[in-house]
Amino acid sequence: MSAAEKKPVKIVETILRDAHQSLIATRMPTEVMLPILSKLDQVGYYALECWGGATFDTCLRFLHEDPWERLRKIREGCPNTKLQMLFRGQNILGYRPYADDVVEYFVQRSVANGIDIIRIFDCLNDLRNLQTAVSAANKEKCHAQVALSYTLGDAYTLEYWTNIAKRIEEMGADSICIKDMAGLLVPYESEKLITAMKEATKLPIEIHTHYTSGCASMTLMKCVEAGADIIDTAISPFAMGTSQPATEVMVQTFKGTPYDTGLDLELLAEIADYFREYRDECLKTGLLNPKNLGVDIKTLLYQVPGGMLSNLTSQLKDLHAEDKYYEVLKEVPNVRNDLGQCPLVTPSSQIVGSQAVMNVIQGERYKVATKETKDMLAGKYGATVMPFNEEVRKKVIGDVEPITCRPADLIPPELDQLNKEVEPYKKQEEDVLSYALFPQVSMDYFKYRDAQQTGIDANLFDMTNTAYPV
């Protein structure tokens, strides 16, 4: 590539969302973000990923914050930079499919509160579960990015990825993201993938990967050389390990090349200094486990994302069965194959992981099946790329015929009823959406919010009375 053919790679900074979601379970409060927003806004990032994913649940459940207010404050503090969110397709930011009217309204209010780019994914890569959100983003003149959950398996050939890329272009998406949540995308394979996808589609391609397996920086480099347009990185104090490659490292890597980002390393160093203090505080309090900063080769052996590994460890500890860890890891790929070789990302990762634990603890495979496993085998999460293990399906759900339609087609409109239920507690339009996703947690938060406003001791309110994976 000659100097005349410069193609600066664009950077999406993840420090305000996935970086701290991956390393400290999404526990960074808004007050930590606010003082550095003006600096982040000066960098010239393509976008700041700052919302969605687990941030919504964690704000309400653990940080006693309104996620909508967080978004508005970030928008105010970063007037010059695009804001990006992660959106779980028909599941929005929750753990079940919602009716189309709820999905459409959530997109509308997200854009109204400051979101410019919505990254939309489905845990099964079932595009039927993405169309409503993509169309809603198109209607709101918001950039609709479809993210493909990257995984390995017999079905996931180059032909699979290129064919689905063409379909994404046809459905009205503005760009494609390869979402490598487990760090499975190794350098030379990534080069082949991006080369093939650039031939298949004219849409910009973004790469999102995690450092869990130790390959991510090399993978990003090969992707950019193969034609990737945008990469996701995290400012260095919250980079690497289960997070993304360091922003400064990738900026320096491409400096003086046709892919030079043009970003100012001195400004990035100032931002890193700010977050380094917070990182050190998190290490002292135990919020950041040093193990999360290392490389785990089991990622490549078992294809298990870092967050899923920690969930498995926690489940086994609660069951006093920590000695079964490696048995469970070996069982994960078996359950995944039984469930149609699904990618492992929220919520499929929790479904597969919990069922693997159950199979090992019970000493008999599928002697006990979780409700979510039954729903998956009944088609309630959508279509998998490979058929279910028929023997397992019959054992778990008997003669129940799996649905073949888009799951949301069976869900009647929900918004009117949700509005009626939340009306006594409603202080803003968006409250109905918080309630739709997390009813009990939102009600607890609304009571806490009222208590703060009326001078009652807000600490009397228990905000963590239910457990969801975050």
C-alpha cells in the first residue's frame, strides 16, 4: 500500500463499557467517568462504547444509578464524539425475547438520549432476532451495526461468514462487527476471514476481540492489514486480560504506516494516568482480580469466554464442588454441540455453562435440565446453525415440537400493559423500559430514588435481592 493509498484505522474506545465490564464486572460508577469525559472527547475516537451490555442491569442493581441519566451525562460531556451501545437483539439488554413494540421504543429512547451507533447481536446469529432493532435504528437515523458472534465449529466456515455478511447488508445494516467475545480469533485465521468478508460485502467491518487467549493485539494487526476498517481497544489500565488490547499500543503500532490512526499518544497517556489511579484502587479493594489481567489458554482449548469461566467458578464454589472444574470445562463443548453448536455469549453462555455444571454434579447427562435449556431446545431463543442432538432433545422436552418461527412472533405487544404497571412510580418516559427489562430490580430502584428525594434513609432498600448474570 503506497502513501497515496492511506487508510487510517478507526478506533472505538471501550473504557466506559466493555473494558470495565470484562475486568471489574461493570462496576465503574458514573462519578468516576465524568471528570475525564472532556479528555476522551478530544481524542478523535471513531466512537466511545459507553452503554448497553451489562451496564444497564448493573447501574440499577448494584450502583443505585439510573442508566438513562448516565447516558445523558456522557452525552453532555462528549458533544463531539459518537456514542455507541451494545444491544442484544430481541433480548434488548435483558435475558429473554421482548415484543417488537418494546424493542422499537427502546431504540427510539436510546437515540433520543444520545446514542449514535447501536451494535446489535444475537447469541445464535439468528438474523430474524435482529431485524426489528435494525429497522428501528434505520427509522431513527441511527447507525445500525450488526455484530456476528464469532465462534468455531464444523458449521462456521468462511462460506458461512460470507453468506451471512451478504444477508446483513440486505437487511439494512450500516456496518458489520466481528464480535469475538472469547478471544478465539487467531491472527492468520482472522486475516483469511476479513479478506473473504471484504470481498463479500461493501459494508465497513469492525473487529471486537478480547485478550483472554493472548492473541488479540496480533489479531487486530492482521485484521487491519486485511482491510478491517475499525477496531475496538481499551485504554491501557483497563486493557488486556479479559478486556481488549490497549489503545495506546495499537495507536503506536500503526504510527507511520498507511493505517496511522492520527491519535495523540500524549493525550492518551493523560487519560491512562487518570484511569490507572482508579485501577489501583480497584486492586486494593479486590474489585479487580489480578487473575483477570492474565492470559488463559483454556480459552482456546474449551472455547469458553473469560466471563463464562468466572461464572462457572462461582457456581461450583456455591455448590461446594470446585474440584469438578475441569470436568465441567470438558463438558461445556459437549453441551454446546447438543444445543446446535451455538456461540457462547449472553445468554447462551449462561445456558450452556449452567447445564454443563448440572450434568457433572448430577453424574448423569441431562438428568436435570434447566428451564433455559428446555427453552433453547424448544426453539424459544431462535434457530441454531446445526440441528439439536435429537436424543438429548427427546430426553429433555419429550414430544414437544420446537417452534420454527421467529420467537418474538409469538409475543403480543407488551408496552401498554407495562406502562399501566409502572405508572405510579414513573418519573420519566424511560422508566417503563427499565421496568420491562428488570421488573423487580427497577421497582427497588424506583423506591430507592423516591427515598433519596424525600429524605428517607435510602440505605434501607435492598437493591440486590435477585440474581442475574452480569
